[in-house]
Amino acid sequence: MSACRTATVLTHRRATDTTAGLADLMASARAHGVTLRFDAAETAKHALVPGDGLSLDAPLSRDVDLCLVLGGDGTILTGLRHYAGTDVPVFAVNYGEVGFLATLDPDGLRPAFDRAFAGDFERLALPAVTVRRAGGEDLLAVNDVSVHRRAGLRVADLAYKLGGEEIGRVRCDGLVVATPAGSTGYNLANGGPVLAWGVAGFVVSFIAPHSLTARALVVAPDDTLTVQNVSRDEPVDVHVDGRPACGMEAGEEIEVDFIRACTVLAQLPGATFYGRLRERFGRLAS
């Protein structure tokens, strides 16, 4: 990657958490002649005032060299989704709980930002999944898509097919479709397998299944998953990357497809999936 000239900045919802990091970022950007773009929400969140190298109240643009995230996995996923389908890498500093997708932790940030602006990082292409639904826009998930029973209603009754062939029907609290990057999240909590980054395919696991035979299933990358709400009356909710996206009424269905190399995550040279797995989850267990 050539030297950076413009960068989008996205930050954690708690502005005070990132104050020191943001100061380091601005100092590094000024030294490298980089213009930092903050949209209206970010500008107001940090009470930013005009200055050299700052583009304030700027709409999110895909015509930038880099996306810098100071936040947790939710904010990182927002950046990855926004820049999906582009070559813009997301360079992320962890201000969240786990930060499995983060490039680094918030220690000694000034040298790290200098490296980011110089393009001194590796680029990891991450897959995603798309969700198609009748009468609605397609949805994109970098981590996972989950279908949930609605609060106060009976358990969900979900049927699922792969490649057009029916696999089963499960009464459960829900179902999770996870990419390799997302397999360490909700899917892992369900007892589903962790997929190493680089695996082509996705995993389907169930939330509290009322069955002795419902097991997580790793799906080939070219197979379309169809999930149908076969409840008599009860609607279910669909979340994308942990956020509510839409509902499915009784009888409705969604289709999920795997997309290779959809978005780009920056990582420090020499970083590996297995090292990240040990560091993040080993740290939580200690």
C-alpha cells in the first residue's frame, strides 16, 4: 500500500475512552500529512473544532485510503461492512472487551499510527455472508447472522435447507450462521466449532435446541442456506453482526450465501489467527 493521504475515523460510543488515542492519532496524521475524516456523529461526539488535517461533518466516503477504528468489535464490524467490496483496509485499535478483530491494543499508539499511515501492515481479506429476503434489501454480515425467538413468545420452529435440499427442522431459541471471523463469537457460545481464518465456508449452530440431534454444521462455500420460519403464528427476529435487522413472519424465509474476500482487515506483520485466539481467549480465562 502507498502512503496514506485520507482516512475515515470511527470510534467507540464512549468518547472519553478514546480521548488519549485520538490525540495520538491526530498528531501522527499531522506529521504524515494525512487528512482525517469525521462524520457528523463523530464530530459531535468528540466536540471537534476545525484544524489542519481535519475534515469535519464529512459524510462517510468510500474514496479514502484507510479506515481507522478506535473501538470494540461492534465498531470494527461497522467499518468492515462499510468498506466491503473496496480495497480500503480497516486498521483497528481495541477499546472493547474482547477485540478479536482488532489490529492492536491501545498501548504506545503513536508509533502504531505512524506505521498505519506508512502502510506498514499486512492486509487480510475476510469473507462475509449475505442475507436475501423477499421484498427487502440484501443484508451483509462480516461476523454472523442470527435468528431469534421473539421475547415473550414460544420457541422458534425453524426449518433449514442447503443447496435446495432439506436438512432438518428444529424447535429452538434460535440459529446462528457464522463466518470464520465470526465463529469465535455467538457460534462459539453455542458450542459450535471455531473456523480458522482462511477456511472457505461458514458454520450453522443452534441456540438452545429442543432436540438431541441438532448439531452444528460446517457448510461448503458454494451452498446456499435457506432458513424458514415454520412456526404457526410466531414471528422471529433476524440480527446481523449482533444488531437487529428485520423480522421473519410465520412462513417467511431467508437465504444466506458465502462471499469470499469481501472486506479487508489490517494486521501487524507476523500476526496469526492462532496467536490471536490464544491471546484473546486465553486472557479472558486467566
